Amino acid sequence: EIVAYAGERHITVVPEIEMPGHAAGAITAYPQLGNDDIPNYAPAVVTQWGVFPYIFAPKEETFRFLDDVLTEVCALFPSKIIHIGGDEAPKDQWKQSKFAQGESKREGLKNEEELQSWFIRRIEKMLAAKGRRLIGWDEIQEGGLPKTAAMMVWRGETWARHALDRGNEVVMAPNSFLYLDYYQAPKELELAKGIEYEAIGGYVPIDKVYSYDPGAVAKDAEQARRILG
């Protein structure tokens, strides 16, 4: 219903399925998909928002599970681009896991950032087989960005410049201008209206949103064409 409603208004709904981090929910439901060879492994239901240590293990079982999830996602959403998150993925569990370190060594990877990029490339190939493209948050380039992937920038324009210089497409969504879950008026004024006006934090009034030029980061016309919005 949501996809149809949006489509009638010329809007494409792009689903975001987080991996390899922000996966505490999936790992709690399916503990075997996590790094279950580390000390004190005990995934539990998360009851508040935030960044948590649980990260998908780079197992074949994990990739089969995610392929199954993405198959259903692609059936539900006609979007040609599928968002896989990739942000805020603590690597501590990979560092502790003998299995993860063994996979990293077998693949000739230098560090956990490269292991994440290897993980993302596996997912990119899955999506390509389904006729879709991958987009992820700017952390996905820390260990090397796949050439056909698009990148969504939230941490600042430096990350966009890196991706544009490498020939990738980007979507500009810096938190300082485009996080619409920030306060639109000073916090005290918003909360005086009631707790339902509470925001995640920050302050982005609507005039600041409208002042933003996503194309300003481009060096030339060719780069500007690769800024999707």
C-alpha cells in the first residue's frame, strides 16, 4: 500500500536493510548469524536506540540468510536501488572472533574495515543478480568502495569528495542540513509544546534545509552529474 501510494505521487520508496552492523535484532532472533565464538556472547533484545556491538558474522550461513531477506525485499519494492546501511558497525566482535579473523586472512584483507568492504561486495553481487544496485552510508568506503555502488553521505562533504574522485555516484544527506528528526526550533520551545515534540537532538530549522546546495561539493560538471540528489 505504501509503495503504491508513493508511486502515484512519483515517489520511489527505497528500503534500507542494515548490515553488517545495526543487526542486534536479527542476531538476537538468529544467534548463529552473529560472532558466536567470542567470549560472553549473549545477544539480547535491544530496548532503546543506539549503536550496539552485535555485527553479522561473515559466514556463508549469514549470506544465505541475507540473500533470502533481499529476495523478499526486491519482490516488495520496485526501487532499482536497495539501501544496505553499512553505518555505525563496531568491529570489536570481528576482532575477537577467530572465525572472522580466519576469513579475513583467507581473503587477504588488511583490517576489519576491509572485511566490511568485502562483506558489502558480497551483498552487491547478490543485488546485481536481482537486477538492483546497492547504496550505503559513507562508512562503506572506509575499506574500499565497490565501483558500481552509490554512497549516501551523512558525516560530511569530505566523504563525498572521496567517492566522487573515485567515480562513484553519491546522495548528499549531511546530518547538519538534512536530518529531519532534528529540532526545527530551539529545543526548549519545542518541548514546551509537549513531549511528543521531542527530537533526536540537533537543530535544523527549515530555512537551513532549503539553503543547502547538494551540488556544491562537485569539482566539475562531470562530478555534478554523479550527485543523484
